[in-house]
Amino acid sequence: MKNKIFFLIFVTVWVIIVILNFVLPKSDFSEQENRMYATIPRFSFKSFVNGEYLDGVNDYVNDHFAFRDTFLKINSWWEINVLGKKEINDVYVGQDSYLFEKFEFGEEEKTTLNSNTKIISDFAQKMNEQNIKTYFILVPNSIYINSDKLPENVQAPNQEEIINIAYSNTKNTVNVDVEKSLLTENKNQQLYFKTDHHMNSDGAYVVYKEFCKSANIEAVTTTDFNKVKVTSDFLGTFDSKAQIWNQEPDEIYVYQNENNMNIKEAIYDTQNTQSIFNEEFLLTKDKYSYFLNGNNSRAIIKTNVNNDRKLLVVKDSYAHIMSQFLCQNYSEVHFLDPRYTAFDYEQYAKENGITDVLFLYNVSNFVEDNNLRKIS
Amino acid sequence: MDNQKSKYNKEKLDTKEMVFSSIVFLYIFLPLMLLIYFIVPKKFKNLVMIIASFIFFAWGEIRYIPIMLLLAVMDYWCGNKINQNWENKKAKRKYLMIDITVNLLILFFFKYADFIISSINGLFRINIPLLNIPLPIGVSFNTFQSLSYIIDVYRGTVKCEKSFYNYLTYTTLFPQIIAGPIVRYETVDEELVDKKISMDNFSCGMRRFIVGLGKKVLIANNVGVLWNVIENGNFNEISVVLAWLGIISFALQIYFDFSGYSDMAIGLAKIFGMDFDENFNYPYISKTITEFWRRWHITLSSWFRDYIYIPLGGNRKGLAKQIRNIIIVWTLTRCLAWSLMELRFVGIVFWNNTNYRKIIFD
């Protein structure tokens, strides 16, 4: 009798899941995890013999498993509440709904850091020869600024030391220290998203203010902006990785004013618009792409500021949320992302009449990303 | 770059190690196989098992399949030859020796070829290239199964298998291939012909499989994380409490990993209508080392007892001989069965020859 009941329940559930796996429609892109799903591998004798084919099948089946998102959430619930884990898929589950990505600073990261600072120094020297000033901002990550929110007994490398190493290695630039004011200001307000690896608009404003100080330009005060909430339903990359079952979403605010709401032109990789914001992304999972239209190899913002100053920003995605402030003081801002381009930036600066250059990176990306070498 | 590469390799190992617990196995391979297995008429059930086994082995190392087939042909042939020459002791012995030698040679080739080459290179300062053959999944278990069959036929404790079809089913059986139990021919000879398929067996088997899966995924993998942290720490600075925690977590991990795989194997076999021997019997309650070996990986220790220790005289020929016999068994266990003992490394053992050598010889 016991066997009969077990048999009926087990077989029914099993058969349903198996059948659903075969018949449910498959999508190519995961909204939840913000990545492309694995595709069915192409069969060849060689890939079969060396195991690649079957590995591919394995990945495909894993990615397209019925109710995958639900199962991932169940898993995160289980790991956090039953097993008491504080780390899921390399993401720390901190206090106050804060998530953090694991960050390590080892030999390999040191090497990358040194080679990147060397590239910036060399580039800045070339710029100096043309009387173009180069600024360098290394923004610490949430895991350092909010380290008091980390799970107990988790220690993250001291990013202040890393920034100091980077700044002392980088010559010919104006190095902007943003770390201390971020630490101070963070006590008063939230400067980083809880579910995403970026800083929020308030964090960006702190960085902007420090930049203005170093560049001797007048920062627009917060009172001259209209602070608007554009969404309260943002689950960022940390949450995508960890799939926390009951994660409280982030809110995204924007500092709007005439300078950033009313621009002449915005030129992106595939389209030209008249805005540095793209509302369409607010309807998708990838809401951070609202700023500066997501990842583009090049984004050129022509503003209505008439001062003939043109800023070239060599950056990672931390610069996207900075765009709302950077376009306050320049008639043109050129954002170039070495991850997606490879050409001579020096030539580019000459051709476009650039007057200032800014290297804007976050620490964890700066010590891992080897794409900077592509700028020359 | 290197870091990325090693991360990638690690991920690959993880997916490889989890053959029974992988989604592909649980939701595609097993249900489809069972469906076909239960539908086809009785005489084709072995065929389904053979094909399923080949797919399962191909998952790991497809190149081993032809070798496995040839070994099966040889075992079958030698078994029959022994039977035909039952009265002729010399001929009987010859076929037994042929079969044992070839089986052991193949095993030693896979396990030690590269070790021997690198030793020769080191000794004579020459540079013969290494073969870098991955150790095929289940090669040790196949050897144990083949040897137990041929020795039992020679001793007359089992009848030789008249049907190659059935023998091939026996030698390619896949449930136990990852971590045992070692299946002797005498345990399953009747079930190769007549399987006890029933709803009760399915339910019992499936429950057993689920228990094993839980032992592996829920317990072993999680205490394994603790052990890995301690293992990778600095042993010189380790505190007493942490050291004990490390020992305990390792002991728990290896037991639940090992017995979990055995449970899954026994459960699967039950679903297919076959009974495998039990492999673990609460080993950690043992009061002595001897008792421990009677409770830990039972089929392995009893294999060595029945086919090596007792034939050598066991404990019946005086203390000196007994000690000699124990030393022989222990050395052989190390050589033959190391990969079975180090189940923790099962994935690495199968998939990365370099690491494999490191585990054994460092």
C-alpha cells in the first residue's frame, strides 16, 4: 500500500516534469538572469568523442529546465533559511537586504592593476603633450563602502589600499579621491544599489562633486535638480546571480534638470536619440541600461552647454549613471568603452577636439579587466 | 587568463562528477531508458541495458567502449574454454591465467603507463612523451567483475555464462560503475535472464535512489565545502578545534559521498529488477579496524578476502604467513582500488590524468 501511494505520486510528478521539459517553449534569453541561455550544441563526431557535445547538452538541459527560475528561488530559500548559508553563487547575502559580489585581490589582480595604471600613465603623457588634462577616478565597490553590512566573519580586501596603489602608480594624471567622501556620505544615505553592482544616482553625485573639485569646475548643486523616482522594481545583477527568493527590489532615482533632460543629440552604436535616458529599459529586467542606453562601445552626448569643452570618458558601466552629471559642464561628452572597441583613442581625441580626458572605473572591474590595452 | 581557464576546468569537473545527480540523467536519460526498458519484451531488456550503459560510458570516455567490448569477448571465451576443458587442469589454468593477465594489464596500462614513462624519463634523463590517457570511468570495477567471474568459473562455484548477450549485460552494468558495490556474477546470474520487475521493486528502488541522492547532494557536498576550506588553509596555524572539525567533516563527506553513490546504484538496480549486495553497514560504529573493514565498502573488502587473502592461506598457516597475506592485500588494495577509496576525487580521477597522478603519488 505504501509502495503503491509512493509509486503513484512519484511517477505522476516525474512524468509531468519530464513531459513539460520537452514541450514547454524555450527562450534564448533569460530575463531573470540577464544572460543568453545555452543553445543546443551542433553534433559532430569530434565533439562527441572529446565530450564537448555531451557537456553542451548538459548545459542546454540545465538552462531550459521547466520552472528553472522557481527552482532557483527555492534553492536560495533552502540555502539561506535551512542551511544558513551566507553565500550563494559567489554572492554574499548581507544585512538589510544588501547583496555583494565576492571580491578577491590576488597576484593576478595585482598584475592587471599594474598594467592598467601603466596604460593610463602612458596615455596621459600623450595627452599632456597636447595640453589635454587627464583625470582618473577609481570608484570603490559596495562591498567595501558597505562592508559593515557584510555577513559576519566575511572579510573583503581593503579597497582604500588598492586605490592608493593604483593612484601612486598612475603618473601624469589628476587622480580624484572619491573613496573618503563616499564613506562619509554613505552614513547619511544609500549610495549603492542593494541588488546590483553599480552605485546609484546619489553615489554618482558624490563622485561628480569630487570630480568637479579636482577639475576646478563648479558642480551643480542638488537643489538645482529635480530628483525623480523612475522605478521601484529594480533587481540587479547580484540578484540575478543569487536569485534570492524574497529579495526587496531597489529604487532607481534620477537627478533631472534642463541640462540633462534637454540635449541636442545622443549618438549610440545603433541609434541616435535626443536623450541620455532610455525609458524602454525600465520595462525590462535590465533597468540599469536606462542610463546612457546600456552597454555601447561609444556614446556621444551633445549638450546645450555652450562652453566648447569636450570630455572624453574612458570607462566601464559605472560611468553610465554618471552621465546625468557629466553632461552638466561640457558641450560634448564622449563615452568610450574599451571592452567593446579597439582603436587609437589618441587619434580619436585629436579628431574630435577633446579638451579633457577622464578614466572612470570601479575597483573590482579595474583589477580584472584587461581590455584597456585596446585604447592604443 | 589562467585563472579563467582553471575556473572553467573546475566547472567542467563539477558537472562531470555529478553523473547520477545531473539533470540530464534524472530527467532525460533515466525516464526515457526506463520507459523503453519496461515496454520492450523480456528478451530485449538486456539489450536496452547494454545500450543505456554504452551511452552512459560514452558520456565519460567513449574510447574505452571498444576495449570493454573486447574484454567482454575474452572473458566469455575464456570462461567457456575453462568449461570445455574441465577435466584438463593444465588447459583450465592456462585460460584462467590468460584472462587474469590481460585484464590486469589493461588496468595497469590505464593507471600506471604515464607514471612508468615519467619514472623512466626521470631515471635515464630521456624524454618519452607521456600518453595522457584519461582513466576511463569504471575501469577498476570492470576488472573486479571480470576477475570474480573467471575465478568463480574456474573454481566451479558458478556455471559459465553460455550467452554472450547476458555476459555483456553483466560486464557493462552501469549503476554501480561510479562507486560500487562490486557486483559478482553469482549475485546477478539469475537476474540476467529473469528480472524481478514490479511496482514494489520500483518504489523501493526509487526511494533508495532518492536517499542516496540526498546523502550525496544534501549532506556530502555541503560538509565537503567545510572540509575544502580547512584543507586549503594553512595547516601550521590551524587550531585544535578546527583540525577536529576538518577530520569530522572529511569523515562525514567521504562516507555520505561513497554510501550515497552505493545507495543510488542499489536503488537503480532494484528498479531494473536486480538485487545488488549491500556496501555499507554503519561503518563509523565500528569498535576495531577489522570491524570497520567489514562494514566499510563491504563488497570491496570481501572481494579481496575471497579472491586473494583466503587463497593465499588467510590466517590458517601461522602468524608469519598471515602478516604476509595482509601486507599483500593492502598493497594490492592500494594499487588496484585506489580510485575506489578516493571517491572524493572520483570526478578528477576520471577526467584529469594530471591531477590523478598527483593524488596518487604526491
